[in-house]
Amino acid sequence: MLKGRDIVSISDLSIEEIERIFEVARKMVPVARGEMKNENLRGHILANLFFEPSTRTRLSFETAMLRLGGSILDFSNPSATSIAKGETLADTVRMVDSYSDVIVIRHPYEGAARLAAEFAENPVINAGDGAGQHPTQTLLDMFTMVEEVGRINGLNIALIGDLKYGRTAHSLAIALDRMGAKIHLVSPPTLTMPTHILRRMNQKPAVHEKLEDIVDLADVFYVTRIQKERFPDPTEYIRVAGSYKITGKVVEKMKDSAIIMHPLPRVDEISPEVDNMPQARYFKQAFYGIPIRMALLSLVLGVE
Amino acid sequence: MLKGRDIVSISDLSIEEIERIFEVARKMVPVARGEMKNENLRGHILANLFFEPSTRTRLSFETAMLRLGGSILDFSNPSATSIAKGETLADTVRMVDSYSDVIVIRHPYEGAARLAAEFAENPVINAGDGAGQHPTQTLLDMFTMVEEVGRINGLNIALIGDLKYGRTAHSLAIALDRMGAKIHLVSPPTLTMPTHILRRMNQKPAVHEKLEDIVDLADVFYVTRIQKERFPDPTEYIRVAGSYKITGKVVEKMKDSAIIMHPLPRVDEISPEVDNMPQARYFKQAFYGIPIRMALLSLVLGVE
Amino acid sequence: MLKGRDIVSISDLSIEEIERIFEVARKMVPVARGEMKNENLRGHILANLFFEPSTRTRLSFETAMLRLGGSILDFSNPSATSIAKGETLADTVRMVDSYSDVIVIRHPYEGAARLAAEFAENPVINAGDGAGQHPTQTLLDMFTMVEEVGRINGLNIALIGDLKYGRTAHSLAIALDRMGAKIHLVSPPTLTMPTHILRRMNQKPAVHEKLEDIVDLADVFYVTRIQKERFPDPTEYIRVAGSYKITGKVVEKMKDSAIIMHPLPRVDEISPEVDNMPQARYFKQAFYGIPIRMALLSLVLGVE
């Protein structure tokens, strides 16, 4: 049902389509682990068109393609390229489109992925466009909850940290709300979720200032980074960031069945001692990015 | 007939060999489009040895190799390498030669590709060496004319823009003249074709200063970029560049059967409104770079 | 016997294991040359995790993997990545580990490869960590001697040049001594082999200041680069470096059966006229890096 489709925004996908992606991703897990072979995408070329660096995302698409026998065309250093000569995005996309079967685009400006999709004949997958969307991140986050907790509907999900500037939290809040989750927003008063995001949610989320408020309630703790640059005063930053830090002591107050997620890379938000506690799922979450992208590539290329 | 051969200059190829390359390229078109599979080059390694960036050329060789099941070794950032430690070109070529089956070299200095070919045992393909040759560009340009107009012999072909510094126009003029085309040179007086190129042509080309002179006559309009840096006075640049610009109005005066080509990337030389007019073939021309390079790689590796 | 093993230091390998690696490498030679096909590693992914550039090493691992039908994930520009955001080595390794089947790591700090091996579930191969080890270089150097001279035990092997700072010479001296070679150290007085390396050798090596002392005695001349930066006075550098230079005249004094090696890239240490003399084996030595790495990858991935 997704053959030939562009994946620009998570909102472009129906709940039925999201569930289909998860179903295919589930079958891809042993292939992603290298335990089972699958060469469905052999002979197909994925072009990585990255106008800003994002190694983690780029490599996870590469791994997904390689695990299915496909090939990669790497267009990830635009400063040294035609762009520097003044070529338009449309012309660059047309070139890359005629060299490949599917384009994965990352761009600093919101709307760039949608524009690329208009000029490319082949499917375009948005790997993040500025303050806009990053739909494969949202899909892998939701897939992690489904696989590790069992469902999304009815869960108490805490989004923690910088909810103002963090793109990840915005799309995720809207998508989880649509899937029937109860959202809890936990952030400093200066970094709360913007109104234009809140307005797009069906259920009004609960708002908390302290992690303690929901520590024994939440099923999912989705931690995001608070950037130092957001605070004029470094002492203030240390105080605020520290109050949202997930330490071993915080984890001990959580439910046994709760899970901790993080889009990674993390810096100080989660202490290393948490890594070996049963609630830690952020490395597994990162791994789930592979089967999700394998599923998506298979489906848009019509070879699932 | 081309097995094991170095492709350094278009002049190294006989007309018979060029026609053989076109014949193979024609069969490669559906494979290049991803519509048909062909794994002739599986197990073969192409080394991209790029001493200056040229994303479009590098990626089109990569696509050509990948579409035939081959692999890529990317040596395209020499500043961060042995070169920086003072290694000679000969030693670098010997290393890359022992790691791969065919070398594609791009170098800022004329003659570098010939030198590389001397030190490598495997075939070397020149992907542009300074003011020197770029034979695969010339081949794809000629292939575009043959496929899109039907022949080269007897055509009126206008080379437009910077004919003084533009390497592309130099090799192309000589090659097209040899294939029996009638060449028209259209450039500002300060950017005319150098005498050493004219001397190598059998037929004296017609020289024009204005695009209007040949707008209803030419079968092929080959447009090249006029670089701002060539003009001491920016106002003069705008006036001159503007007078060679291909707009919708200019295209309306062309023959219906005429085609417009450009080596890309374009900046301002062709208006976007031309993109959807039937004469526009520059994106198709860029695509033809893939089957031409597939044909060349197959032939020099002897697995066609 | 090496399945699943990390290869961090040459000292981790028993003599029996080294001989097994050589045996497999010997069978890989025609595959490395592209004369025979072998797709043993098809479906496997090697991640190149290079925290500092080393094109020669990176490309030789890539070639080794590609020649066996495997794929490459290139993580070789860490400045533009998660590292820049403050991610720890452990977290980066965990990510790359979940994306691939084997990690090749290059790092400026000694001990980094050992640390990576602790955090990765898949095998880790050290491709050089600061002043530490570079075991695949040591293996290919020894393999060259075995293939080109016939044995290591009992050979007179001269290590020439900068023996103080040159990491290559350190590991090699210890490994060759263990294999029963007689080591001769030839260096300027300011660049002699450090005591902590000498202490780890069973047999006391002979120490020479002049190349002449051993020119008609040595079976192997292992030449390393003397870096200009080591000398406060440029004139002194020229005088010293010149006195260790291998010229045609020097080679004429060598035994016919002697071989000349160099880890490459070379600058001035060996004159170009030596390249075609029968003793020159440095290009062959560079080539042997491919079958050695093919053997190692096959063995640690358990698919030999």
C-alpha cells in the first residue's frame, strides 16, 4: 500500500499504514541483527542526500539498505559540490533522482523534503528538515514502545527535557496522542511545548515541572537533551539540567515495567549506571531504527 | 576491442570504437533506469581517485558501477591522506591499482591522468584533468545527440557561452567536427574558442557573437556557463551573460526538432520555464552519463 | 579458532594463530588480485570507525571486505558527528556495533581499541591507536617476509630509520624477535629504540648507527620514515636522513636475495630508481595487506 510513496511527515501516514510498517519491521529484526539473510533490495540504489551532517541517521539508512542487499550513493558533503556552484535544490534532486531508486534527504530548512518530493519521480524519505519533521525517528520511537511495552494506546508517556526546541518531541507528541496515549510533558518553564503543537493534539496533555511528579506513574520516560546554549547563565543550566537527570536513584522509584528512551546521542541526561538497569531501552531503541528503515524502504520500493 | 584500455582522451578512441561504446550504452539504458537487472561487474572494484571534488561525475561513475553489481572504493578526499604526507602521484596510483580493478581519476593538473595510466596495470579512466580532457563527458554529450536527434553527421551544432576557458566545449568541438557536424561558435568576443583548438578541426567553424544569428538554424544548442569571475566589471557580466540566456521566448524561435543541452550544474543560463518545453534535454543528457559509463566500464573490464 | 575474537594487539595472538592467519591469507591472494571470486562475507557489514584519517589502512580493509562480497559502513569523519555533540566512545561504539558485524577502529589515543572491544558485542579490529598497536600492519609485514623470503626464524632483519617514535617498528621488533629473527636496529643516536621495547625482546638486538654496517648482511631491510619535525635544525635533518637513504648504489651492495620493505607512504627514504630493482618489495608488501585483512575478517566472522 505504500509503493512509490514519499514519506515526508508522520501525518501523511494512516494508523493502518503505521501498523503495516511495524508488522514488516518485526519480520526484519533477525535480518537487521545479521542472523538471517534477505536480499530483497539487491540491485536497488538508495541516495543519501544530506545537506547537513547526521551520522547516526545516515548510517542507519545505509545499514538498512545494505542488510537487504541494496547499494548506497552517498551525497553527504554538499559544500564540496554543485550546490557550492549555485545549483538549485530542484536541479540537484533531479540529478540524484536519475541516479538512484529512492532518495533520503536531510536538510536544514523546513519544507525542503516536501519540495524534493515534488521534483523527484522516485520515493523521497525525509530524514529531518530543520524544525520540521523526522518521520522515521517518530516511527522507530513508537515501534520501540510497541515492542518493549506491548502497546501505545492507554500508556502514560512522559516527554522530558527541552520540549520547546526539540523537534523530536513535537512530532512524537502529536503521533502518540493520535495512537491513544496519555502524554505528560515535563520541562522547565522556559522550555515548554509550543502552543501550535498542543493545538494539534486531541487530548490535553498533563504538564509537570518536576520529574518526581510522574516518576512512579509513567510507563515510558522519553528523555531529550537540554542544550546549554538555551540558558544565558551557566549556573542556571547546571541546576535545571540536573533536576531532570535520570540517575540510578530515580530509576529505583520507577515501576518495574517502565522503560527509558532517548533519541541519542546523550550527554549527561542519563547516568551510565542506568545502562545496565532493566528499564534502559535507549540502545535497543537505536537498534530498532534499522528494522523500521528496512521496512519503510521495502514498502516504498514495492519489494516487501 | 577496448578490454584493458586506458581512456585518457577522446582522441584515443577511433570512430568505430565510439560507435561500439554507444551500441553497448544503448543496451544499458533500461539497466541504468533500474528497470532491468544486470550483474556483469559483480566482484569488480572501481576506485574513485578524486584529487578535486566533482560530485556529479563521481556519483555517476558510482551509479554505473553499482547498477552492474560492482563495488566502489572511494579515495576522494586526498587532503586527509597520504598525499598530505608528501607521497607522489605514482606511489598513490600504484597503491590504489593494487586495491582495485579499474581507476577513475580526477585531477587539477593536465596530464595527471596520462601519468596515472602509465603507473597503473589496470585500466585508468580520466574523469577530467585540469584544462585537459574529460572524455566521458564528451562521450555522453555525443550519445545524447545520437539518441535524441538521431545522428551527428551533418547537424548544425551551436556551442554557446564561455568557449575560452570551458574545457567541455574544447574536446566536444574537436570530436563533433571529426564526426561530421557543422560547428557554430557563439560567445562574447573576450571568451572565444582558442586558436589551438580551432587548428585541430577539419572544418572551419562558423563564428557568431549573437544567439539570434543561429536561433532558427541550429539542431543542437549546447549551453555552457559564463563565470562571473571572468569579468572585471559586474555590470558588464550581467549584460553579457543575459544576452546568451535561454529563455522561453528564445526557445519559441527554435526549430521544433532542436534540442537544448547543458553539462550542468546550471545557474542562470537556462530559465526554469524552459525545463518543461520539448526542446529541453539537459536532464536526459545527465542521465545518459550513466549508461555511457556503464558501457565504458564493461568494455575496459572485458565483461560486456 | 579466531571466531568472535577481538584483534587489539599482536601479542594477543599465539604463534599458531598467526600461522593459521597466514595460511588463510595465502589462499586469499588470487581473490585479492580479482582473479578468483569468493563471496564468503556476503551479507556481512564492516564498520570503519576512524577517529583520525588513515586512507591506506581504511581502503585496504574496505577492499578486503568488498573482495569477499561484504559491505562497508563508513564512519570516518567523526568531527561532523555525534562525537562533536559530546557522545562518549562507549556510546558511539554501542551504536556502530548494533549497525554492523565487525568494527575496525582507528583512534589517536592508546587504549581506545581495547575500550571499544569491551563495549562491542561483535569483533573489534584495532587499525592503530596512537602510540599503541597496529596489529594488521605487523601481520602483513611478517606475511611479506614469509612469502618473499620463505621464513622469519633465523633471518637477519634490519629496522632502519626513526625507531624512537615509529609505532610500526616497535610492535614489529617484538613480534619478529618472538618468531626467532635476529634484529638489527639502525638509527641515528637521537632516534633509537626505547628501552621499554628492548626489555620485551628475548634476544638482545644488534645496534648500528650506519646502514653500511649491515648492508651486505641483512636479509630484510625494513625502512621507516624519519620525520623532519624531529630535528630542531633542518640542515641536521637533511644530513641524517640522507645517510639512511636507500639508493640504487646502496642496493647494489645488498645480497641478491635480500628484500626491501617500507610501510608506505614513502617520501625520500627510497629512491625511485630502486622501484624496479629485484630487492624492492614495498609495493608487494602493500598488496599483502589485502589478503591478510581478508583472512582476519573471515576468521573473526567465522566464515573461513
